[in-house]
Amino acid sequence: MLPATPAAARPGAQHTVAPVIAVVGPTATGKSDLGLALAERLGGEVVNADASQLYRGMDIGTAKLPVDGRRGIPHHQLDVLEVTDEASVAAYQRHARSDLAAIRSRGRRPVVVGGSGLYVRALVDQLDIPPTDPQVRARWEAALADRGVGAMYAELTDRDPAAAARIEPRNGRRIVRALEVIELTGRPFSASLPRREFVEPTVLIGLRADRAVLDARIADRVDRMWRDGMLEEVAALERAGLREGRTASRALGYAQALRQLDGELTGEEARADTVRMTRRFARRQESWFGPDPRTVWLEHDAPDLLDRALAAVRDRA
């Protein structure tokens, strides 16, 4: 079992840089708990890679660890945006990489935790973020509203089939972004997609669960969210401008709770739709992380999960 002292601080290891640890995988597999345990055991600090947890006040619906549940372990990239802000992969990459460097400077171990695939890759892999232009994007967004997501996906398939193959056909936001980049750069969007090449030594640990088990865990989590005050949380965030937020208002659970507050959905319907959409999201996460051969996959409920994760860190170091 690995000691708590970071490798760079051990005698005789002055030139050894302990790898970044990244805990990834579908939602509801226990990534936050494992990441916390690894950080505690290895003298680390946690860097969040869940896009929705960037938002201040979005706690219940994102299963964000409360401050008193973090065991004194510093957590970064939590509560850094207001719900009226738009999340940006480019801004996240810049700030989160700065966090990694600062953690290293303190002789601590960075532990990245999250299931937002592009955010994880932007942090640990070689990824150059292409430019953006509000006017160009607005034009493509208007086309999306006018023509529908199917037509836009067909256009992307025609212009850049490699990019289309890697984007979920109903993800209008990603399709618009791809078409924007193609127009701005004159190059395929697929040319800017992340490469499986770490920026610095990294150990990827993936948590997995049987499909039926994962579906049940998601349903239980959503029921618990509503019991714990999801509707009240969303009502408070609405007063803070949630409806004006381009990304926060679309987050899983939050969009459904807003519709419940508007009377469009009953509580039962809002929960059921959140379960359905979260299960769909989990499938996309599996498709995103699953093909990466660098990932060490562990069963989420293994009784010796922490020991297995520590062994994976030791073996890949």
C-alpha cells in the first residue's frame, strides 16, 4: 500500500514526479468518495472535473460533497461560477491547470475527479481549444432553432464526418460548436478534438457498474435529490438568475425542476424525466471513457476498492 507522503517528497525521489490521478466514469458510481479517499491517503488535493459542480449553489442536484464532508481536503474548481455564467472548457482548462501547478508547488498530489469527459480531457490531455466568435455562434444557433437538430447534424456529417461520429446526434450545443469552429478555422472540427496524450504523467482510474445496477442507483439518487430539497434549491437559484444561465439552466435535474416550478411537470414527471435523461447521459459517459485503453477499470462496489485503486496508482507510476 502506498504511503501518504508524495513521491516527490521522499528521500531519493527528488527527481520523481508522482503522476496526477484522475477518477472518471459514469455518474452515480462513487467517484467523489474514491477521489476523496485517494487524496486523503496520498497527501493530495482534489480538482473537480464535473461541469455542473463549477456552479455556486448547485449542490443537491450535482451530488456535490458538502464542505463538512471533505475531511479537510482542499477541493478546487467547485463553486467558481455564478448560475448566470456560461461554462467554458477553455476557461476551465486554464484555471484547472493552474490549480494542478499550485498543488504540485505545495508538494501535494493532484486528484482529478469528475465525469464531464471533455473537461477531464482538456485538463489531462493535449487539447488546443479552438477560437470562438459570438456572432458566428449566434448565426449557427439561429439555424439550429430554425432547421432542427437533425438537419444540423446532417450538415456536420457532410462537412466533418469524423467529428459527427464522435458527437451525440441530438446534442445541438456540441453540433453548433463544431460548425462554428469549422467556419472560423477552415479546418475540420475533428482536428481540434483531444488526443490520447497526457500533458504530464497521469493515472486514469475508471469506476464502472453493471447497467441494471447503475440504472437503479441513478433512480435512487434522483429520488433522494427531491427528498433533500431539490425544488427549494432550484427556486433559490431561480431568484439568483438561473433561467438566464445558458448552461446552468440546462443541467440535469435543474431543467426539470424549473418545469415543475412552472407547472409543466408534476413532481413525479420531473423526477422520471431526470432519471431518463441521467441514464442517457451515463450511456454517453460510458461511450466517452470506455474506449480509452489507458483507463484502469474498477468495480464501483468492490469491498477493497481503495486498495485496488492504490495498486493501480503504484503499478502505473
